[in-house]
Amino acid sequence: MSYEMTPTCACCAPAPLRSGQGLNRRGFLNFGAAGVAGTALATLSAGKSMAASGHYEAMLVNCIDPRFTTLSWQYMGLIQGVSRDKLEDNYSHFVMAGGPIGAVHPKFAAWHATYFDNLDVTVSLHHIKRVIAVSHRDCGAAKLAFGADAVSDKGKETEAHSEALSMFRQAVNKRHPKLSVITGIMDTNGRVDLVG
Ligand SMILES: [Zn+2]
């Protein structure tokens, strides 16, 4: 048995396989897709030179809910920075179930240190000036934290989230008094109500 017979990726394949010999159609297509992705990534990063440490604008903390991936990215494009106009590629991003609710609610106590340790790192490494904490409507993690009845209509949901976001703001202020904190609830259409 030879490991050369079972390459784990196209770039590690022995020379005969790189030319396509011995690859089935699926393998060939996979190689093609990897090549296209690599080209797209190279194009996206062309001309940009980012430092791992330096002076950046903000940290976004929000929920793992897949419905808000693009909406949160779009929202960050609308927010003005403290010292620069645009936040594009200018903020760190911490994602956890419930977002800021997960960072402070007792139901998720085991996660709190992880969030605040990461906040400490982005403050010392990226010198961020602002934390943008966004929970969202119809959040499964919020239902786990507060109980389904406590978020059963929009008014109750706003009240419960506001309390947690206020706790989040106080916890950040206590640890890093110089940071400004924006807190809000994102609707499923991407609109953010600033509360907390
Ligand atoms: Zn959620």
C-alpha cells in the first residue's frame, strides 16, 4: 500500500495525478473548483496588505444564526467608524449563539470568559474603539436563555433583549471604559433597533 495512491488533496497529488491521469471525473471537477476558488481569493485580496495587529475600528459580536450572515455584513457597511469612514475589513468579528446574549446570560455562563478574553485580545492587538453588539429577532438561543414565553411577542422580546444588551454594555464598560458600545436587535429584514 502506498500513500501516493490516495492523495488527500489535489496540490499534494503525485505528478501523474496532477495532469489528470488516473483521476475520475469527480476528482477532476473538485480540482477545477479548488482552482477557481483560489483564483477568486487571490483576486479579492489583491492589492491589500493587512497587518495582524494595528489600529482597527471595532468588534462585531452577533449570533451564529445563518440567516444573518449577509445581513450583518451589510449592516456593518452602513456603520461609520469612530476614526474612519468605512468599517469594511476594519473590524473583528466574534460569533456565538445569541451573540451578546450568549456573552452575559447566566444560561451560557461557560461561554462568558471566552468572549471577554477575545475582547481583551482584540483590544490589545487591534486597538479597537467600539463594540457593536447585535442580537436578533426570533433567536433560538434567546428562547433558550429567557424561555419561549418571555419572547413570545415583539414587545416582550424587545424587553428581554434590552435587559441582556444593557448587561452586556455594563460588562464591557467595566472591563474597557474607553470603548464605545452600540447595542441593538436586528430584524429578519436586516433593520436594527438600537436598544439596551
Ligand atoms: Zn440567534
